[in-house]
Amino acid sequence: MADTDTTERRRREQHARRPRPRRQSTITQELMRERLIESRLTPNAISLTGFALNLVAAGLVVERLFFLAGVAFIVGSVMDTLDGRYSRMSGKGTPFGAFLDSTLDRLEEGIVLTAVGAYFAARGDSAAAAATVAAVLLSLTVSYTRARAEALGLACKVGLATRPVRVVILSAGLVFARGASLGQFELLAPAVYVLAGLSLITTIQRVAYVRSQLKAPA
């Protein structure tokens, strides 16, 4: 009986020492990373392409082509989220690339909202135009509070109106704006109101969070 137990224990130990096959997903990720490293594509190129698409979206808003503007804005925003992941996967990221990405993110949102504000001003909708200006200011404040918190050594990602949430809200407003050929919808003005309100709440949340973290005992 003892010999049987010893043999079984040795068999288990040999099985445990055996190299386990890597998962297929891990192998696929490694292959993708190698291809990305070998390619000429750079994170900065992705960032600039996303910026160009947001410029196109702003131009389409001016031309009242809201559905196409929404599509361009969505694709451009998706590319903005991909450049960071691509930077990490390919190993091609640089400090300047991270700085450029953050700067273009702020410009893109502001440019599209500026075009939306001009649209409301042309219609004589002063309330929606003022809300758009507030949305631009407060969205920048949301990003600024996070940057200042990180400069203080705090990770400040709290709040409702994070960038992905703001992108979804504005995209819905553009795609379902009046004249977007998707029915008798008018969600652009409500989207701007929601965007401004949530950005204000998020700013307050982040200020309160940083204050509580700085007051907490070390």
C-alpha cells in the first residue's frame, strides 16, 4: 500500500513539473504584439487620425449632416482609445506621444462641441448654446482635475462623466439629432444638457475625492 502511495505521489510531482502548454489567447497576443512592433504604424499616427476624424465630424455638424458627424465622431473617439493600448502592446509609446494624445483628446471634444454650439446659436437657441459652452468648460475641468490629482500622486478616476461616458452621450445626441434621417428625434440639445450637468457633478465629485484623500492620515 505504501509503495502504491509513493508511486502515485511521484507521478503527480512529475506531472506538476511538466511545462504546461500556453493558452491559445496568449500565443495570439504575442503574435499580434510582434506584428505591431514590426509594422510602421505608430501611436502618434493613430492619435492624429482620430483628431482628423473629429475635425471632419465638426465640419459635418456645420453642414447639418448630423448622422455622418456622429459616425465620424464615434470612429475618431474609438481610435483615441486604441492609441494608448497600441502604444503599450507595440512598445512604441513615448512620453511625447502620451502628451500629444492627451492634448488632442481635449481639442477633439472641444472642437465638435464648438460646432454644436454654433449650430444652436444659428437657430437662435440661446439656452442650448450656453449649455454647450458650459459643457466644453466643464469637460475640460473634469480632465484638469484628474491631471492635477495625478500631479499630487493621486489616481482620480472617480465621477460619472468620464471620457467614454461623455463620448457616448454626445454620439447619441449627434446620431439622433433632428434631420439625421433616423426618425423625428431631437436628442442633441438634451444630450448637451446632460453632458453639462454630469460634467459639473463629476467635477464636484473629483474635488471632494481629492480633498478627502489629502486629508486622510498617511
